Amino acid sequence: MTEKEKMLSGELYNPSDPELKEEAKRSRRLVTIYNNTAPEQKEYRNEILKELLGSTGNKITIEPPFHCDYGSNIYIGERFYANFDCIILDVAEVYIGKNCLFGPRVCIYTPTHPLDADVRNTGLEHGEAVSIGDNVWIGGNVVINPGVTIGNNVVIGSGSVVTKDIPDNVVAFGNPCRIKRPITEEDKKYWQAKLEEYYKS
């Protein structure tokens, strides 16, 4: 296996491998260009994201500055919005569903390191994939740790550190992030009524 193949399969790998260093250099170049675009260059921004990321929906917005390791291991669905200072470290794959919202300074970390100091000091590391479902709202300053899966229709409160999987249809927050309550039919009725009021005004 190549070092890249080891990386993507969650095995120990060498991040100083020449192929990976070249891919990281490509990512840094594209991210630098992206972060120096003007707000009115929306089409150009989309072109850069299409080149940088593994795949994207047609309607995505990432407010600069944005940072990632490789970009090519990030897969984003339709109608995605990330506010300022989003960081996605994608040594493993990151999947983000459709209709997702990120507050400012949301960080997704897939890299991790051996617990044994002697092995860690070799410079080898590994990664664990992160998956986020559809219709997810993640508040500002949330950290999502390696290996986490977040279900559909989830709200993660700001400042949370997500260390374990979160199931569908819940509100969760805290450090560590914990489920606080389900999102209920009453919530749906309340917000549908608010929507009707909006359209009538």
C-alpha cells in the first residue's frame, strides 16, 4: 500500500511521504487563492472549491478564511453553508450531507496520533473518518473529533466538543457534547407556525 492508501484506510502512515506533501502543497495553493478572493467573485470561488474538494453540491458557500489538509477527501452535499474560519483536517474522509449549516469557527478533525509516546515520536499518524448527515446545524466554535458520526436533522450547540456519535433528530451540546433532548413534532408545529406568520407579514 502507498502511504496515501494507508492514510485513507485508517492505518498508520507517514505524512512526510512525497506524494502526500505534493497533495498538501496543492491544497495550500488553492486555499490561499480562495481566501484572497473578493465577495463578488462567487463563481470563481465555486470553481476553486470544485477543484479543491472531493465533491460538492451545486449550491455551497464557504466564507473565507477556510482551511483544510488536502481538500480532496471532503465530500459536501447540496445547499451547504459554512461561516468564517471553518477548518476541516481531512487526512481521512469527511462526508457532509445536504442542507447543512456551520457557524463560525467550526472545526472537523480526522487526524489522530498513537497513544504510545515512542510510536508517536516516530512521526507516524493515522486518521478516522467523520460523517455528518442531512439537515444538520452546527453552532459556532464546535469541535468534531476523529471518528464521529452525526445523524440527520441534528442541532449541535455552540462551543460543543463532539467526541461520540450523535443519533438522528436531537439537540446536543456541551463539553463533551451530550444529547439534551429530541427534536419533536411540537418543535415542527411551532416553527411551521412561525413560517406561516412570516409569509403573511
